[in-house]
Amino acid sequence: MAGKDKALIAYGTRYGATKGTAEEIATVLRKEGIDVRVINVGKEQVEDVSPYDLIVVGSGIKMGMWTSEAESFISKFQKELANKKVAFFVSAGSYKIDELLGKPVTKIKEQYLDEKAAKYQLQPIALGIFGGIWDRKNFPRWWKPASSVFKIFDIDARIKAAGYKEIKTGIWDSRDWNAIRAWAEQLALQLLNAP
Ligand SMILES: Cc1cc2nc3c(=O)[nH]c(=O)nc-3n(C[C@H](O)[C@H](O)[C@H](O)COP(=O)(O)O)c2cc1C
């Protein structure tokens, strides 16, 4: 009998949302019988990706940027990833607000995912854009535009309109767990049904 398929989920996070999302993806993949290792690339180094059939790279987005650690992981293993099944996902806490402000999700996906895949000449089998944790305290005080942007665009009202969940006072979680699980299930199918 052939051994279990192996997956690595390598993620970078600043505020923790991507960790939770990575773990949820792992739970789904494991239920499908896949052997999954999850690592925070900000804390742990990976020396060898050869044992894995699938590599999922996830990152939180801050001011339009991936974490440097998740990006370094892709850059370090660019050659190996070119010959593997790869999937990318991002935790983009404000993408639903951006949508409400008129930026289509296709543009956001292009900016955060398609451009990253193109930069490293990779062809991921899946790209996921999920929400994140929206905590105003994480915006630096010196970032003056933040406070005026909040006021001008009435961001608090938009957070509510976008259906974000208030998990603690003033902290909103825009992750859609059903969407995350559905994405992971599709990913498992793609891996398990591959020739
Ligand atoms: C200073 C700051 C800048 C942010 N910039 C963006 C952004 O450009 N686009 C976006 O979709 N979300 C943005 N967010 C929301 C984050 O994506 C959200 O906090 C997410 O949870 C980050 O992932 P992490 O928790 O894994 O670090 C920003 C949050 C902060 C605090």
C-alpha cells in the first residue's frame, strides 16, 4: 500500500490570524487522511521540502505586504516548489472593507496572490484569500492616515456592514471558517485525485 500523502503548511503571521487559519486547513487535510506538518516560518526553519507532496504557504497581509518570513520561504525553495503541488493563501483582514469601498476582490487577489505566484514563476493549484483579525490597536499611532481613514470612511460602520464578528471588544474577526474549510477540502481532493 502506498504511504500517506504528506503536506507542509508554512505560514507567516504578525497578529495570529494566519496561525488559526493554517491550523484549520491542517485539520481538514488530516481528516482526508493526509499527513500534515504546520510550521510558523517566523519561528522555525525548514531545511528540506523534498518529503512533501503538497506545500501550502500562507501569510498575513499588512499594508499590502506578505510577512518577510513567508516570502523568504518561497524564495529559498523556489526551485523545489516549481516541481511540487503548491497552494498560497493570505489573511487579508480588510479585503471585505476594500470591497465595500469599491475595490473588487479580483483586484485584491491579483495584488496579494497572482503577483506573488508570478514573481516566483510558480503555478499554485489553489489560491485562497481569507479574512483576518481586525484590531485597531495594531495600527501604529504614528500612522496618522489610519485614524483619519477610519473617520472619513466610517470604517467601524463598514466593519459591521461587512459582517465581521466582534470576538472581543474592539477586535473583529473577518475569517469565514466555512470558506476556509471548503477551500481546504478542495485542496485535499486535488492532491488525492492527482495521478
Ligand atoms: C497596520 C496594519 C495594516 C494592515 N494592512 C492591511 C492591508 O493592506 N490589507 C488587508 O487586507 N489587511 C490589512 N490589515 C489587516 C490584516 O490583514 C489582519 O490584521 C490580519 O489578521 C493579518 O494577518 P496575521 O494576523 O496573520 O498577521 C492591516 C492590519 C494592520 C494592523
